Amino acid sequence: MRAAAVLFGVATAAAVLSGCGSNDPAPKDAGATTSAEPASDLGKTYTISKAEGGTSIGSVRFVETVEIPSECLQDPAPAGTQSIAVRVEVVNDSALEISRPGSDLLQVNDSGGFSQTVEEPLIDMDCRSRFPELAVAPTPGKAAGWVFIQSPVTNPSALVYTPLVWAEDASIDNLDVVRTKPTNVVVRLLPIAPAAQTTATPTTSEDPAPTTEVEPPPPTRAPVTTRTAAPAAPIAGAPCSPVNKWAKDSAGQQLLCAYAGGPTLKWVESLPLIGNRAVGSPCEGYDYVAQSPSGQPLLCLDDTWQPGP
């Protein structure tokens, strides 16, 4: 819902005015001797509870952060920014749902501790299997996966997450939320490394052992091999299969294999695909399309993701 963004704006504005958030480490006496603390909060479980009564709603755990490879981005990252993939685990203890910690509920702290807003980069479909996207956790139940943010600063010092929990009777006409404790979560980060690349196994060379010269065998003709040409990029209007398959043409235009009102499947132009979303979850914009975990195309209708044509 677009109202979620408004509510988020109020919550995060309060977080900015208050500094780094409610769970920042307390200042220490410079002369005191203390044991070393971990420099990162990744892997720590944060319990989200009702502010009134303290009943547990669930928990969130930020497991890992990596820099998204440039070949996985549909658009190059602007200078001075950093595209970051964050692996998250969300657990709902009851019928109340902790909203997916996407770019709308995340901020980053810069080196001075000031909170900065983030955007969501578009990830190429070829990299989706490498970074399975976080789905909305069932109620009750658990979900784990990756979310993607475009940080306005490189190597942010922390992630700032503002939990959003809708009341059980919330609707478009009743935008009621559950007040949570904490109101925000600050996750300290180490410098973010690039995603691991596949590298060849190193080999070592040694001086060859002495050999006795022998008569070479008669030359043999190497078998003739035929290279298979790479498949051509699909073209809008051309036949395709199977239904709901996604692709891009040679110019980078998003295509979807669909009937499009006709009797046969063909490639049709589509808005950019931003990944998996749950049916009924709040929209993130009208300029994109998504798909359900089962592969069904979704459109942003009435501020929520709904099955498309």
C-alpha cells in the first residue's frame, strides 16, 4: 500500500532525528577496560514485540551482506553508490505479519552515523538463482532470502530497519498498524566485500623428468567439430514457449511469453520485472511488474500486487 510508505516516512524521520536508532551501543568511558565487542551485528536475532504488553510478534535476522556484481545489475550503479544484497530471515510467531524488510523499510548509516534513504536496484534475471529473493513469511512461519538496496554511500556503517506490522483487521480503509518494540533496529556492518566469484583451481609447474626420445606416432587427423551458434535474442511478436516465460530482446527490452488475447503464444513487450512478490502485498511502484513464487505475472493494482493478464 502507498500508505505504508507514508507510515514508513514518519517512522524513519523519527529514527533520523534520534541518531542511529534505539538499539545503538551505549557510549563507554574512554578510560575503562572492557572486553572486545564484535564489530558487526550480522547473524544476530532481533525479536520484534508489541510495544504494549511485550508479546512477541516474531524475529528478524540479517545474515550476510555482499556487493552485487555489476553484471547482475540492469542499470549501472551511479558513481559513489553501492549496490548491496542482504540475506535476511524473517519469522512470524502468530497471525501478525512482519513486513518484508525491503528497500522501503531499510536505511543505511553513513560513516558519521547519519541515516540515509536507499533505493532498490533492478537485478538481471540471470542472477536471480544466485540471489533467491526474500518472500513474505507465512503467518505463522519463516522465510529466508535476499533483498536488494542501492546505498547512496559506499561501505555504510550500519543497516537501519524499521519494523512494520499491520493489525489483523487492517485494510485499505483501515490503515491500522501495531506499535512495535524496538521501533527500529540498527545492524552494524563491516566493509562490504564483493560477491564470491568462481575461480579456477591454481596449478603448479615442475621441471619435466628426463625422457628418452622415441619415434613419434604417425599424425592423425583431429575430429571435425561443429560449433552450435548461440540462440538469437527473442523478438516481440515471434512465437514462444512456455507461457509466462521471461526474456529480453537484443536491445534489453523486457519480454513475456503470453497469449495477449490471441490463440497462440508470442513474445510481448513488458514493463521491467523486479522479481518475486506475494499476491496482495503492497506495491512498490506502477512502473514495474513482478511474479508470484509460482511464476504467475503480477501487476500493481489498487496499491497491491495482483495477478496480471
